[in-house]
Amino acid sequence: MQSSLTEPRSAAPGSGGPPPAVGPPPRRSSGRAWEWSLAALLLLPNLVLLIVFTYRPLLDNIRLSFTDWNISSPIANPVGLANYVEWFGRDDTKVIVRNTLVFTVATVGISMALGLGLALLLDQRLKGRNLVRSVVFAPFVISGAAIGIAFQFVFDPRFGLVNDLLARIGVQSPDFYQQPGWALFMVTFTYIWKNLGYTFVIYLAALQGRRADLDEAAEIDGASAWTRFRRVLMPQLRPTTFFLSITVLLSSVQVFDIINVMTRGGPQGNGTATLVYQVYQETFVNQRAGYGATVATVMFVILLAVTVVQVRFMDRGKQS
Amino acid sequence: MSTSTTVGSTGPVGGTDEERTGGTQAPGRRRRRQQAHNVEASSHHRGPAWTVAGYVGMALIVLVVAVPLFWILVTSFKERGDIYVRPAKWWPDPATGQNYSELTTRIPFFDYVRNSVIITSATSIAKIVLGVISAYALSLLRFPGRSVVFLVVIAALMVPNQITVISNYALVAQWGWRNTYQGIIIPLAGVAFGTFLMRNQFLNLPGEIIEAARLDGAGPLKLLWRVVMPMSWPTLVAFALITVVNEWNEYLWPFLMSDDESTAPLPVGLTFLQNNDGVTNWGPVMAGTILAMLPILVLFLLLQRQMIKGLTAGAVKS
């Protein structure tokens, strides 16, 4: 990644020895200033949008986290570290951090493991696998809000699908609406159901690009299926696993639509509230934008730290 | 519809000659040459038990995905009384379109559809145009600070929307843009991923064709439109599809920006429907979710190869 950022030329990967990369235009003296201004013209709209709506608010958010701003008033009084002190001391913080951890670890772990398993399965020569591939991927393109609303009824404790299936084997359905643990299970399941197609498709692409001969050679040498999986396949999938661990983590932590439509962060106040939901709730429902900004800042710092650790971990793995 | 070539088309399928000789840890065995057939053939070595397990696995995953969708669809055609019975009915008997007509009378459903279409198309067009011209400048024009600009663009991928909403909300509200289309569209229009995707595509184009066009006196815009774009359609289509799907499904920002049917897109409108009654009347709600899912699912079934290509391209490159 790093090299492709600083050296644009090397970012053009050519698997089959492609023609040389695009060079500079031949006329250097006359066209240069003109070329610069054209580049500026083409880049400016996008850069302005990214700066105004991505980078500016990122910094502004940090400033707001040191104020008592209420989102509607023009005045925001500085309060120093009061919001941070409050966040670290409050009881609901523990619950929300725990919910976020449980949800994230479960969604990242399960969707990556299942995605890999399904990719291995559907990489085999089985009849109808193309259809099954489409079926697995389809939920990923559907709106999270629509899925969340529909799955609320799927999990309806009295008339839902899950209740009906459980009743057929004589099991009483848990109350997914009222019990915080089961509500968290419900949103986690729904999220994985929707997003499994993504990890699946990325792993499948990686599997199709792997080297068959290594596996064959190991098989001839008498390596067991498990050894081949662990020692031959997994090292080859390492870059993909790394890429997925970051992208899936980032999108899991950010989930808002499913939680908002299914539980509104409840039951019992914050049964399924995550950090992102807390940002929304404090800012727009409780009108404490300063405190909401504090939660957002904490979240960003955590995400940044986790990503840095992941990148480090990956680099170390590469060297050894 | 064949997906088998789909995913593979983004990367080399199986082992190419180059790769086979270039490995460091390959335990070089004499029969390697004969072994160098396609990956997928390896399943032939496995016994029938594996094959049976494979089909069982396929059946299971299809059930897990399809049964809830089937359930939602069936519910949307049930009469109200049939939804609330135990044990549940797995077929609408009698089937009725009443939930669908109720959906259009109880909420301004077509207003939400209109808003979704306007917001999705405007945002997508803006993103596609901005992505293409940014990528063009970052790949085929030379200017000082090019790599820094590129870094600024793609580092935006690391900033979650959820962290920027507070400040953006304040700014847009201050401009008086709440409940307007531009208030929803413009803050979403900056494009990082698409720029990255298109730039990679442009850098992979054969340099001599571009040189030749330049020597023929093609100006930069003609070069983009006549030479670069025609060679880049597949990537552009992939980028466009991902963008359309994402914008159609966008939730948080329009949810904060819209209070009613004047600007709220479909996913937000469905939330209003859900709120309307204390006890949710599931029939029309299910009909609404089916209608919200349908356009994207149809698009997906028609163009899944291109869509998957766009998603995997980002992954394979890094």
C-alpha cells in the first residue's frame, strides 16, 4: 500500500508483463503551465468536497468535543476535558463499549470465517455453484434499512419466522425485542446475513488467483488436508485476510441503519447501542452535540489505533 | 448467467507460467508440470463423501439466505388476519395485493421513490464524473505534488461518515439546506474509492496508444473521451454500479437531512412507515421492503459480473 501511494508508477501491477506504463507527454516546455492548470481544474471540485465534508468535519469534531454545544444554539462554550471525564466515568459507557466489542468481534470473525468456508466450498466443482454464488452475494446489495425492517418481523417473538421454526421443534422463541442479549444476537445475525456475500466474494477472487501447484505438490508429499490449509493456503490468502480484516472491521463499527431500524439501540435503554449509535443518540436525540462529538472522537482514535496495529501486525508477518 | 468467470476475471486464474517459476517456497517436484492444471480440478481427487458434503453445504446456505426472503415476500401477499396466526402460514391463501395498495395510500410511497431516484442519480452522476476526471488528472497529467494529492484523496477512505456527521449537519443546517436535495447530495458527492479504482485502470492502459494519440495532436479532453474512456468501459461500469447501489441504500445522512416526503428517500421513508402505528402493521411494511429491494436486486441479477468486478478490484490491488 505504502509504495503504491508514494510512487504512482509502481502501482500499475501487470500480471502478464503489460506494455510500459503511461509516460509523460512529449511536449514539455510549452504545455507545462497549461497542463498544471488543467489538472487543478479537474481535481479541484473533488478536493474541495473532500476537504469541506470529510477533513474539515474531522477536525471540527475534535474542537466540538471540548464544548457543551447543543447542535441548535449558535453558542458553544468550552468545557475543557469535561466531556471526556464524563464519558470515561459513566455507567452506560461500559455497556456500549461492550456491545460494540461483541458486535464487532462477532461480525468480523464470523463473516470472515464463513466467507472463507463458503468460498472454499463454491470453488469446488459442484453443479449449480454459479447460482449459489449469486444467492450468497445478493443480500449484500440490498438496503440495510430494508433488511433491518424486514428482519424485525422475521424475529418477531410471536408471529415471526424464527418463532415458527422453533415452535416446530418444540422450542419457545426467546424475546428478541425485550431481552438485551437476544436483541444483540438479532442485530448481529442480521448484519452477518446481509454482509457475508462481501467476504465470500473477495475470498473467492483470492482463491481463484492462488497457485494450484503448491497445493498439489504438498498433497503429493503426503501433507494432510489440514496442514495444506494452514501451511499452503492460508499464507497465500494472507494479504486478502488482512485487507478484509480492516475493511470489514471499519464497516462493522460504523453500522447504523440496521440498529436504528431494528432496536433503536434498545431494549432497556442501550441493549444494542454501539458507539456509533451513541454518537447519534447523544447528538441528535439528547441534543448534546459536544458530548456526541466526544464519543465520535474517541471512536476515531480507537479505529485509527486498531488499524495501525493491524498494519504493523501484517508487516511483521511479511518479514518473518 | 455465469459467475464462474466473474470473480476470476479480476485476477489470474490458477497459476500462470510466470508464477509457477517465480515461487520461493515451492517444493520443486518432478511431476509439477503435469500437476499444473486448474485449481478446481483438485476436487476430483476427493471422494464421494466430500461431494455429498459439498451439496449439503450448498443447500444449507441457500436455505439460510432464501427462506427469510421467501418469508418476507409471502407475508407481503397475505391478508392482514393471516399474518398473525400460529402456526404461521407458508403460503398466502388467499393471496392479496392489498398490502401494496395500502402502502401507496398510507404513506406517500411514490414521493419516496421519486426522491430516491433523484438523489441516487444525481449523486451517482456527480461521483462518476468527479471520479473519472480526478483519476485522469492523477494518472495521465503531470504536475507537482501529484502523489500528495492522491494521498489526500484516498486517505478520505479511512474517515468514517459517522464521525463527520455532527459538523456536517451543523454546516448544512446553517446554509438552510436541510430538507433539500442539494443538502443530501452535495456532502455525499466527494469520491475517494472511485478515484482510486479509475486511476488504477488508467495507469494500466497501454502507454504507446496514449502516446500515439498525443502525437496525433489529441488534446487532453479528446484523449480522455476518445481514447482513454473507450478502453476503460468495464471498470467504469463496475464503478458506476457500486456507486448506484451504495447511493440507493444510503441511510444515515438522508435520515438526518430529511423530515418528510419532500426529500426523504425510500429507506428513510420505510422507517416512517414503521413508526406510523404503535403496533407495526407488518403487511404493508413487508410490501414496502420488497419494493425497496426489488430494483437493486434486478440490477444485480442483470449485471452481477461487473458489480463483483468493481468490488474485488479494490481488494486485489492493495
